[in-house]
Amino acid sequence: MSKETDSWIQATDVIPMFPTLVWKVSFKPELRDAIDEKVMATLQRLRRDVPILEPGQGWQSEQTLHEREELQDLVSCVANLAKSILRFLRIGPEAFEITGCWATVLAKGATHKVHSHPNNFLSGVYYVRTQPGSDTINFHDPRSQPRVIRPPVVELTAENTDQVVVRVTNGTLLIFPSYLEHSVDTNMSAGERVSISFNIMFTSFTEQLSKPLW
Ligand SMILES: [Fe+2]
């Protein structure tokens, strides 16, 4: 606070409002390794007839991986975390379900453009294979008004940025609101970036109102 205001203000407070929450969880190495083995074996089977990715290319699996027996360890971790998050948000009691689960593989040079996951409440990504150069995800400011006027800033801070870059590693699980737009920068590493995405929605909505979109 400057000298001018010091002279007449008794107390100040900055009140955060309408926070956008992203949960970041790191799995214990034993669990991470067990899931890793099952996911990679599943992907190997699914990609058996898929040509090896060229630089700049990406591949996505079918959206029903959550129904596969091999992925039940990961599915139950995601479901448990979603349950805790809904409790934290004081939402419920409301039955929910995983409405979609798919793998994304990005070869060197591949990107994933800005998108969100309509007709879902929570979305998640679990990271199976990342390396320096392919270990981040960008989240974009969901508020529309700040985009109207973006004055120059002397330093990017959490308070003035329109994008937050989250660093991830193998065994990281992120859960975030499905409306929150996100993107992945170009894979600058030599290896493939492998992740498993999830969508979560209230059962009543999926039965009575609308099917989730991807
Ligand atoms: Fe996504």
C-alpha cells in the first residue's frame, strides 16, 4: 500500500469471488505403476492396427474405456475423488456417473486445441506418459468480461492472467469443472504424451435431460 493510502486506511481486504477450482492429485508410486501397466497394455491392443503416429499427429481412443475391466482401478480412484469433490462443494446427495473415458496420445509436435466438455459437470485427466516438453496443460479464464479489455501489464500474475499453465507428471490426476476451457501446447519432447480423460455427470441429467458431449 502506498504512503498516500497508509495515512487514511485502517484495514484492507481482497475478497476472492467465484473461484475456479482445479484439483491436482498425485498417485502413490505403487498405484501409479500398476495403472500404468494396465493402461499401456490396453492402448497397445487398441492401437494394434493404427499406423505409428507421424510427428504432429494425435490419436484418441473410443470414449468407453471406463467400461473395461483393466481400467477399473483408475475408474474407482476417479469416482472416489469426484465423490469427495461433490461433498466439498456441498452438492448432493446426487448420484453421478462417469459418462466417458478415452485415451489421448500426442506425438512429438502435436497439440490439442482449446476446448471444453459440454453437458458434463466435472472432467478429469490422468497422466500416464509425460516428459519435459510435454508435461503441461493450459487452463483458460472462464469469465467472459475480462476478455473485453486487456490492458498491458508489467508482470503476469495470478490476478491478471487469462491462462494458467499447470505442470503435471506421470501419476498426476487433474479434476476440473467441465466448462473450463483447456488446451495442450505442442509436444516438444521426442516421446508420446499419453493421458486418459474422464467426464462425470449427474445420473438424473444424463437420463432425463441430455446426453453428455465430448
Ligand atoms: Fe479436454
